[in-house]
Amino acid sequence: MLALKYLLIVAGVVMLAAALAITLYDLWLLIAHRRKLAAGEHPTFADDFHDALRGALPGSDSAAETSAEPVMEESGPIRWRAAVALALGASLPLLVAAGIVVIPAGMGGVRISQMSGTLPGTLYSGAHFVTPLVESVQLFDLRDKLFTAGVVDGEAAKKTAFEPQPLDVQSKEGLDIGLAITVRYRLDPHRLDYIESHLPQPVDSQIVPAVVDSAWRDLAPAYTVREIFSAKREEVRRDASATITKKLGADGILVEEVMLRNIQLPPQYAQGLQDLLLKEQQDDQMAVQTDIQQKQVRIAELQAEADAAQKVKEAEGDAKSKVVEAKGEADAMQYTLPLKQKQIEQSKLEAEARKEATIENADADAQAKVIDSKAEVQRRELLAGAEADRIRLTAAADDAQMQTEAKLLNQSPLLINKIIAERLSDKIQVVMVPSDGKFFFANDVFRGLDASPALKQQMQQQMDGDPSPAAPSDSSH
């Protein structure tokens, strides 16, 4: 919307400049033409061309006006209609641009009419349209503002946009006190029309300082310096805040906070108060020290009483312990003699028991030895019987085996060759030959074998079929 406003203004200004340029150009041509006529010169072709051009443009007269005689008329060559038309056309965008009002952020506006005065309602941030040449807009800042009065230190004074006003009030005692006050406030956006029509402008410098100064000067005499400085400082601030809020609120000014930043006491009172506080601190320190000493004395007394009571208790405990020990020893003596007698009897019984146990152990050992000897005899008899039975069984088994072998040899004489071959060497292979070989193998073996006569006799008997074994020979092989 702001761009449109500027565009309309530029268009109007351009049209006005065009109208003014046309008028000035026509006047220049007219003056130049009259100078030539006065000098007795005839208009040139260029002059005729300019005259024809003026006749062709809007607002010019008929072609008769371009002749030499009508040129003498003063109003003929100037294009008044074109200039007026451009001026009227330029007024329209300028009026429209004058009716567009743009209110920045954080601001509010009030319409002021030339006929009706201040109009009700508030115009907030944005674009608005008002009646051109009849209404105007007065802007107000709706953001929070700070009003500072009273004593200000160097850093705060540099940051403050205006010179702080002094604020000195009198206390209940009649002493002057310097206050440092800061009030944070803002304008009520719904009552800007009232502020514009009823309050002096600007409000920040005409209304707020006076109200704040009056409130604090009316409130301070109800309190003493000590109450304002320390005892009732917050209460004084609350009362002043309520008074200022009420007074400024009636005029459309909203108070957000009233701050009491600092209090400057009178020099003499400050020195006296400092001395008084120092004495009070010393008095409090003496009282504390006295209380501590009294407590230390009381602690020492209690400790002495506790030590005495502890010693009495210890003596009574020692006496009671000795009495108890004596009674215990007497009671122990009453039970010691029977106990010793019982111990002697128990020792005698233990000796008799050990003696009987020794005798019983000796008898048991003797009986155990007898039993062991009997068991050994029986074991040996059993072993001898077992050996005899083994020999008999072995002899019977050998006899049965010899009889069996004799029968087998009688039935199969070829087994002799096999037996001889197995007994000679385990590397000899047995070869089975026909039965009509007439024992050639055995005969050859017997011929090449250097055997004893007894062995030869035994082998001959076996070949002949005699089952009885040969008689043993004494000769060694």
C-alpha cells in the first residue's frame, strides 16, 4: 500500500510537471515570435511549422489561428486547455495518495477532521484510507515507556534519553530525602481520541512527570525516614504505585510498574544513622559475646557436676562390684569342696575303668591271636587239600588225555607226523600225503634225526599202536 501511495504521488507530480512544461514552452514560442515581428522579420518555415504543430495539438483553435495576423493575439498560441486538463488529471492521484495513511508497527493513530474535530476510534498498525484534505492522522507510540526521576548514577544517566528530573520529598520529621524513581507505562490504545482531544501534548513530558512528582510528595510526609529507607520501604512503594496508577489511568495512561530504585538520605542523618547502626552492631556483638560467656560458664558448671556424678557412680559401681565378687567367692567356696570330691571320685572311677579296659583289651588280644592261629592252620589245611585235589585232578586229566591221544593215534597214525612237525619247529609246514606212502616222511625223519634210543623206542611203540608210554630214561637229551 505504501508503494501504491508513492506511485500515485509520482504520477501526479509528473502530470503537473508536464502541464507546466507545455505552458512554459508555448510562452517561450510566443515571445520569440513577437520579437521577430517587432524586428520587422517574417516568420520562417520553422515558425510556421511550430504554429501548425500548435494547431494540431488538443486545445488549439482552428487553422485560421495559424495565419500571420491572428498571431498578434496574446492568448491564441498558448495551450491552456491541455495544461488545465493535465493539472486536473494530476490532482486525482495526488488526492488518492493523500488519503492513504500507513501506520508503523507499535504505533496508533487518531483521525482529526477539519470540520468535526477528533473522531472516535483508533487506527492500528497498517494501511488506512481517510478523507483527503479534510482528515489528518495523529500518531501515538503504543510501546512501553520509562520515566525516570530523582538521583541517577553515571551509567544510568548515559543510558537515559532525557535529563532526569530531581525528586526531593520531605519525611515526617521534615528532612529532605532524594528518591530515584522509574515508572514504566504505556498509552491506552482504546483512549487515544481522549488523549488527543483533552490532554496537553506531548503526554510524556506534560502529564506523567507532574503526576509522579505529586504522588510521591503527598505520600512521603506520612512516613519517617527510617520507615521509608528500610522498615516500610515496600509498603511505601506499593502505596505510591497505587496512587500513580489511579491518577494516570483516569487519563488513559496504563502504569505497568513503579520502581523505587534508590533513596538518598540527608548527609547528617545518614552519618547519624551510620553511627547508630554501628553502635547497635557493637551492642549486639557485646550481647552475643556475653551470652556466649554465660553459656560457657553454664557448660563448665554442668561439666563439673557431670564429672562429680560420674565419679560417685564409679565409686558406687566399684563397691557393688567388690561386694558381688566377695559373694561370688563365698558361693564358689560352698560349691568347690563337693566339686573337688566329685572330681576325685570321677578320677578313681576313670582309673578303674582304664584298668578294666586294659584287662579286657589283653584278653581280647589273646583271644584274637588264638583265633588268628586257628584260622591260619585251617587256611593251610585248606590250601594243602586244594593242592592235593588239584594234583589228583591234573593226573586224572592227563591220564584221560593220554588215553584219548592213544586212541586217536591208533585210529589216525598220521597225527604222529603232525605232532612231530609241530614240536620240531613252528615254521615247518605240514604236508598231507597219501596213506600208501608207508610213512616215508616219518622214516626219513627218523633216519636223519640224531635222537636218543629211548625216544626212538617211544616213537616206535606209538607207530606200532602200543598206547602205554615208554619207560623214562635217565639219559639227558
